[in-house]
Amino acid sequence: MGFTETPRTAQAGTVESMDCLVTISASGERRQIEISGGGVSRFRAAMEQKINQVLDGLGSSENIAISVQDNGAVDTVLGARVEAAYLRFRGVIDA
Amino acid sequence: MTLNAVNRDIPSNIEGYGNTGEKLFAGAFARNPEGCRASARIRSRGPNDGGKFLGSVREAIAASGLKSGMTISFHHHLRNGDFIVNQVLDECARAGIRDLTIFPTALFGVHKAMLPHIQSGVVRRIMGSVNGPVGQLVSLGGLEAPVVLRSHGGRPRAVIAGDVRIDVAFIAAPTADIGGNVSGRAGKSACGSLGYAFTDAEYADCVVALTDNLQHYPIAPISIPGIYVDFVVQVGSIGDPSGIVSGTTRVTRDPLRLLIARYASKLIEASPYFKDGLSFQTGAGGIPLAVTAFMKDAMKRRNVRGGFGLGGITGYFVELLKEGILKKLMDVQSFDREAVESISSDPRHIEISADWYANPWNCGAAVNQLDVVILGATEVDTDFNANVNTESDGALLHGIGGHQDTAAGAKLTIIAQPLLRGRIPCVVDRVHTVTTPGEVVDAIVTEFGVTVNPRRQNLIDACKEAKGKDAVPLVPLDELAERARRMSGPMTPVRQGDRVVGVVEWRDGTVIDVVRQIFPENISS
């Protein structure tokens, strides 16, 4: 059928209140982070720090883009969603 | 810059508002009125002067003498179903009228249609709440003059004291007769109480009633008599009924909010006010409504007969009236269909004006008789100051409503709120905007328990006396604030400009805080 290979993308989370939807896909650059939604105006720095901390902890060194659509997730939730999305991206766990 | 009594730096002169020197907030009950009430122009319509009936908004604008630079007022009883504000502004634009000050009792999402009129200069200034896209525009500095925010009681005070002179009041009237008598009780756009419109009708230099239900003279009952009304205009429709009244408001089923409501109810039960004649206001929010439900159980269990229910009235309050748990309802705004039906049929359900409801400068507003009020807030600080106006990104998106008035009037003012909204803490070291000063906030109730203002030692003692299943879980404020900090993590401060985009008046007309301009990258989307 001639499908071209789509870039690998993995997701975790929801857009429910106090949650976030994390999408990780292959990227040209190393670890691009994009955050939108509720927490941005007051928590961007804290969220970036958490995302980096989780990915570093998992030994991530590949070129990926992380997009977070936030609806008020606290750090523990954000960290869990990033971890799940990353492990799915790597194929370690099922989507 | 000078600090007011809640430690806010208020510029001594605010461009587009004026000098604040004599008008710095000095305490909840510090300022007293002087002199006489303001007055409206005397008009006369004799037996040979012809009728006051007009066939269109355009004719009414011409007949009213409305000119560029004037102040026009509206009530918000049609809420998000209102067609009148947009119709009047569209016609003003067509007639080439500009630089208007609009003075609504509140604005809703539907009024985003005024954006082009702000951009083109038809609307120069807003004195009243802003929200949605209009609020965003104002927050980003899109309006030259600052928005002036007043409470439901502060607004009629400003009119009666002469701070604001209304040139033309446009009153959306669900029912009217040819003589200008007006009522909100009947018609396809029925909204129940017309409480917010009364003072405007009495004090405006010209009053235009707009109706889609014109009846023979006289209608009965009458809310606003035709002696105040210059013109009656028949329009196709004043509003969309589905946006005017909501369906039945339901008690929340969210366990977290139910827990908060349970704690608030325990606090009320433990307080010295839980006795025969208990009066309260709870509004239409999820938590307050659940508190009402718990209180109803407690009142039945302990055989306490209530007094009156006040404020925005819901079907839930109507039920309490019918069951004899409350004896009277005092209604400035009927929220749902049940409330509209009840005010139309039950004489114990009383229509009151905003002046009567909440004005600090009359011989005794209804809020002064209130035992308990349950309120919300976007944030509360360690001085118990409450913010209901600005969001966590600093955007001015909410009006004051009756927050200040009921807090000042009630013997027990409770702010009931989850500790976090999303990741945003509702208890902080310093609120972004002070709407209501901590001296009139008695307790904060969250899912972690009840935090009583240390100014209210009697209440703390009463809570400690409650034992067993009536025990009230007390949490000191420091502990609550620390918990909020731990859960939410470090917050980046809001970047603000110097320009004042909003002035928050305390109900006595003094400046309690100002809202400053924010920038596009701030805004949470």
C-alpha cells in the first residue's frame, strides 16, 4: 500500500483536570520541551526541571521532542506521565 | 505610592481614575458618608405629552438624548442570555456615538461582541466586571482607562453618593406595560428578581425599558414603577432563555468537594450562630450548595428552624422555603427556573434591590442580618485576604459580586475551597489582588480541615468544644500554607507592567487594590 514510515510517537496522560497529556516524538534536536496549558504562566521552570530530572533518571540521551499539554498536574503526576510516555516511546512498555 | 490598610501600594493618581489620596482603603468599616444623596434630573410627563412607547432601540437612543462621552448602564439579570447590551452598543456605533462609559452591574461571555466597539472607540471605559475575551483585552492593556470594579453593594453606593452619574439606564424588561411599569417575573425571558436595576432606575437621568413582552397597563406585580421610566421600547427578543436561567443546580458529587462541604457544615454547627433564626447565603457553586444540603440535615437533626436565605437564590433555597426550614427568601437575583417560579408565586420570597441587599451606606442592608455566608476565592493569603478578581496568571477575569458585602455583613464568613486548583495553590503568602480584607474573613475550609482566623478566638474556642462526631478538624494557617507550597512547588512570579488596568474599590468607595497590566506570554491558555 506504500505507507511511508511515520515518525515514532508515544503518549501518556489525559486532559482531565489535575492531569497532563505528554507526547514524545523523534526530533532533529536533543530534548526539545514544549509546554502549554494551565501551569505555564507560573510553573514553566518547575515543570521543565521535573521533565529533565525524569528523563535524565531514565538515561535518555536521544533526540526527542516532549510536548506537555497541562491541565494543572502536580509534579508527581507530571513525572509519572513523562516516564510512561518515554518508556512507551522506547517500546519498553505497551501503549 | 502609599500603602493602604492591607499593605498595597496605591498610586496617588491613577490615570483615567483620579486622585486616590482621600480614598485609600483604611479598614472595612472606616469610611462614613457625608452630605446628601445624589439625585436624578426631574422629568415630567403630563396627560397631554403623548406616550412613552417607541418601536426601536435606535429611536430610544435618539429620544434619550444620548451623546458621545456619556455613561450608560445595564443590569445583568439576563446573564449569558442577554441581547440588550450588544444591541444598544451596535446602535450607538451606527449613530456615530463614541467614548461611552459603560456601567453594567456585570458582564458575561456573550458580551465579547463589544470587542470591536472597544477597539473602535465607541466604548472608552468600563465600570463593572470583565471576563473572557474582554477581560483578556483589558488585562493586556487594551483599554485606556482602568476598569473600575465595585461590589453589588458598592455599585449602588457609588450611584447614590454621586461617584457615578448615569446618563441613560437601559433596562431589559421581561415584562413591561405601556406606562413603563416593569417586572422580571413573567414573559419568555423571565428572570425573576430585577434587584440590580432598581437604583439605576431611580438615579439615571433617563431610563429606557426594553421589552419583548408588552402588556396592557398596568401589569401586576410591578418591580420598577413607570414613574421612573422615560421610554418603553418593544424589541423582538431581549434574550435567550437558555442563557438567562439555568436548569436545576445540582449538589456536587465530587468526594473532595463533599468533604470540604462537610467540614464547613461542622464549623457552622459548632458556631454560636447555629440556632433558631439562622440565616445564610450560599450562592450557586458546587461546594456552597453541598454545605446547604449538609446544613439542612443538621437543622432537621437538631431541630433548628432557620430564618431567611439571602442573595442569588437557587431552586435549592426554594426547597428549603417550601419545607419550612427557612421562613423567607430575600432575592436580588434568581438563578434558576425554580427560583423564578417561586418569586412569582410565593409572597415569602421577597424581591430586594442591590442597595437593600448590600449597600454599606444606607440605614441597614440585608447582609447585616446575615449569620453565615459561604464564599469561594481564587486565592487567600496568610493575612486571610481573599482574591476573587484575578487569576493565577494575573489576568483580571472576575467581578466582585457580593463577596465584600456579605463578608463584611455576615457574623460568620467562610471561604470554602480545595487547597489546589490544578497545580495552583489557593492559600498563598500574598494574594495577587486583595478583593476582601482578612479582617472580615473568619475561616478558610479546605479538604485538610478548618482554619479559623486568629482574630476570632471565640470561634476557635467553639470549635474546640465540639467533640466526638461533631468535632471540627482545625488546621493552623501556617501548616496549610506550607502544605500548599509543598504540593504545588515553586511558582514563578507574575510579570507585571506599571500601568493600572483595573481599580478594585472596597464597598465604601476606597481603593483596596489595583490590577496592573500583564503580558501575552503570561497568559495561561
